[in-house]
Amino acid sequence: MVKALLFVALARAALTVHAATVASQPSVTMLGIGGSGAWWPNDVYKFPDSARTNLSNLLFSDSGLGLTSYRYNVGGGGVNVSNPVRAPETFYVSNGTYNWDADAAGRYFLYAAQEVGGDDLEITMFANSAPAAMTKGHASCNTGYADGTGDWYGGFLADVIQHFLVDEGVSKIKYVSPMNEPDSTFGPSPCGQEGMQVTQYQRAELIRGLFNALSSHGLTDRVGILADEANTLDRATSEYNDWLPQVIDQVAAIVHHTYDFPSDSAYASYASTVKQRYPGKAAWQSEVCCSLGSADGSGRGWSGGYDPTIANALMWSGMLYQSILVGGEPHYDFWTLVSNGIGCNPRSDSSCPYRTNSDGWTDGLIYYDGNYASNGNYEFYLTKHFWTFKHFGNFVKPNSPVYPISGADSSVSSRTLVVGTPSGNAYNVIAMNPSSSDVQFELDFPQSVTPTKAYRTTASEDFAELAGTDVVKASGSGWQLTVTGMSQMTFVFSK
């Protein structure tokens, strides 16, 4: 009897129950979840049609990630870029003359986003560099924005948008981002990628030139400008005052990267600063990648190394929760959706894409063999990050309200997202558990609900579908949810 009681006590200790209440009013309304189309199309376009179709479905269909944001890279021509995969062709030929047949690889997946993606998918046209003819050093990297070229460069981007949005009918184009990490030249030359330095004192001129060009095309009501894609939060806030107040009415959203891998307090400080200085303007997280670390977020920071495991996937989920719950941000993009930085040879070791190694990079959700041209390997390898990201891509849609929860400790509240469907007929509760033991918590909803389905990603499961009653039990006036150890889960409650 003593042993039996001890076993029950230990089991209850492993399943700590936390009570929480779902608010009746949302804290933020979501706009998009996605990532970028740089630079993998230049490789994958050479794959067989069946592989390209498969990848398009993996990215844009709800049977795959169900992304609602796609960042198309408007190339600068790749002048002085040593890696051909990272040297996208430019449409620019000369003033007013364009080669619309350029960048066939990028255009293929731009069209796929338009055709395969849902009606709620939105496309951002983003550039790392102006066409080389327009930059200070007449190159696509290790150079900078040339003073006085705002109208020229803005006119180029507006012409590109006009062509695809109006002439070709790519109606999902909604945003344009004219600079990317503008404090860097991405030199020395030859460079690993395109990049154009735009000092904080030049950014207002660039934005004005682009806005005026969009206005002359009659596009300012259809396409918003994003800026400035600073690489860290502290750099962003230290430079905003030098340019943003001059053009705040011409910017649709204030967009940043998080390569400082900020603490919650730093993120909250950034969000507070933006809200106080620029009321009515949302901040977005538009790029991050390349970190190892533990499932609970400890040890994260910029680094090489490839980790396709559930631990790394949960670490990235933690950053997504941070962006939404701490930063109050309605839009989150990972960096590149597809990568060749697998760091091993799947032809000689078919299991290596599913193990960690120190030679690759954790910069993608889907991977392919960079030696495909010589060995004929056209397979795609899905990491656990793909499957955890699918929880957000499938269940956090544009116009989804996020409802705060109260009463639970931070181990639950910081890792649980309660999202209403745009139609208002259900709640989706997206929760992660970075510990090895199962966790239970109770949720009281402001309306009567019924658990219908659940989905779970673990080390051994990929978005496995469960009956709602398998992991949800009635408890008093609410519901008790069980989140499996080391898992990402989504619980669906119909109203």
C-alpha cells in the first residue's frame, strides 16, 4: 500500500496542474506566419517538376506548412557575389527597360505562392540590394546606397511590383521591403550574398522615393512599405529616431530581425519603445535563423551547426511565442524556408539528415542535398522544425485573434497561444512542453466549447492527429489539457 501511494504521488508530481483563464478580448490580431524564398529557388528550380510541385505543396498548402506569408527576393544581379545560388538575377536592364524573363527560378515559386497558397497568403517583395547600376560601388554587395537615388531605386521597385501585381495578376503581393540589415555591406568582396549598406541618415530618402513611385503607379493603397529590417532590436531602436519620424506615415509596419536572440525583458522593452514612439504602427519579426540551444531556449544564439531534432524545433517555437506574447507582434517570418546547409551526405548515410552535425546550418525548415547535380538526389528532408512550424502555419491564420490567458505560471502562459479562428467558430490552443515530463493545465474559456481534435509533434510523431478527448478532460467549469513531454501540440475546441 505504501509503495502504491508513493507511485501515485510521484505520478501526480510529474503531471503538475496549472489553472488558467482565457480572456474574452484579444491582445493582438495575427497577420501572417511564413518565411523567405532566398536563395534556394536557384537550386530547386533545376529539380524535376514532380519535386518542385511537391515542395510548393509542402510550403503553401495546408497539407504542408500552410504559410500565409512569403518573401520573394527581388534580385540585384549578384555582381561580385561569389556564390551563384545567392546571386539572384535582376529584372533591371537600363532605365525603363526590363527583362521580365529573368529570375525564372524565383518567379516559379512566386507563382506557386500565388496559385497554391490560400486566399489569405500575402507576398512581400524584398530586396537585399538595389541593381548594381544604382549602388555607390556599382556592385551587389560590399557597397552602399548612393545618395540621391531614392527616386531611381524606388521607381525600379515600383515598376517590378506594377508588372507582377497588375500586368501578371500576382494579386497576393501586399508589401515591399527595400533594404535588409542596412547597417552592413555584406563585404568584403567577393561576397557570400547580396547586401547594400543604407545609413540611418539615408533611409528616409529611400523610403520617400519608393513611396512616391508607388503613388505615381496608383499602388499606395494596395502595397505597403516595410522598413528597416535591422538585424537586432537594440540596433533598431538606437537608429529609429534618425529616420523613422520623417517617413512614419509612409511605412506600413516597422520590421526587424532578432539576431540578438533577445531576452524577454529586452523584447518587452523594444515593444514598449515602438508603441510609445510610433503609436498605431505594428512591429513585425521578419527574419531569424541559425542557432543551436536547448528546448527551453537556454543556450540560444547565433552559431553554425545543424540540428533537426525536436529539442531545436521547440527552441524555435519559443522564439515564435516570444514574438507574439512578449512583443505583441502580429507577423512572424523565419529566414529561409529551404536550405542546402544539411552538412552531411544523405546518399552515403540516409539517416544523417535526422541527426545533428557541426558542419551544417540550422537555417531552414526543409533541406536538400547540395550535391544534387552530381548525384541525382532530389529528395527533401523535413526537420522537426518543419513539423512544429506547421502547428502555427495551419492554425494561426490572418485575422486570427490571440486571447491572453491569466492565472497560470509563466511555464504555461509563455508557451501557450490561444488563437481564435477568423470565422470565430473555434479556439486553437497551441502549446509546447520543453520538459521531459507531461504537463497538465486547466483552461476556462469565456464561452461554452467542446474539444474536437488535437495534433502532436514529438521526437517520434509528426503532427499526429488525436481525438480531442484523448488529451483533454472536463474539469470543473473548464478543461484539463495534457501536453506531452518534449512536444508541440495543438488542441482544437469548437464553440
